[in-house]
Amino acid sequence: MRLILLSLALLLSTAAWAAEKLPTFPKNTDYREARRSLIGLGYKPVTLPDSDKCSPGDGRCEGYPEMASCAGTGLGQCLFIWRSPTNALIEIVTVGENNPGVSAIRCRANCR
């Protein structure tokens, strides 16, 4: 029994170690700056098959294949999807029509 508990504890600690920690940015960091940082950390933009299409001339998402959706009204929020070098999937939420800033970073899969 003791061996089983020790094996289970080792397995759980190994799984936690292998999980990806979310990157952090100060609130309202310009998305362009956060994007450069993510690329520098080895993250890759992810294009989801059901992503919204960016409207021509929309500076919040134009040229960003990782854009999953952008609101047309209100705070102008957008959602961007990234994959880490260890296969974690994260969401970056931005707010703002001009110079959108990072408002949240969330795990979508394989994070801690």
C-alpha cells in the first residue's frame, strides 16, 4: 500500500512539473508587445477552424492569424489563441479599439 501511495505521489508531482505555467504581462500591455514576447518564448499562433474573420482595416486583428474572435461593440474585446513549446494552449484577451491591451491570460489546455 505504501509503495502504491509513493508511486501515485511521484506520478502526480511529475504531471504538475510537466504542466505549462501561464506567461504573465502587466495589465494593459500593448498586444503587439505581448505578441513579440510570446514569439520570443517559443509560442506559436494558432488558427482555429471556426475563428471569426478579421474585417479589413481592423487594427485589433489584422495580420494576426491567432485571432479567434473580436467584438464589434462595447469594449472591443478580442480573443487570441497560442500554443506553447510544451503544447499548452492559452487564450489572450485584449480590450480596446485603438492599441488593444492585454486584459487577461487564460489556460485553454495543458496549463497549470
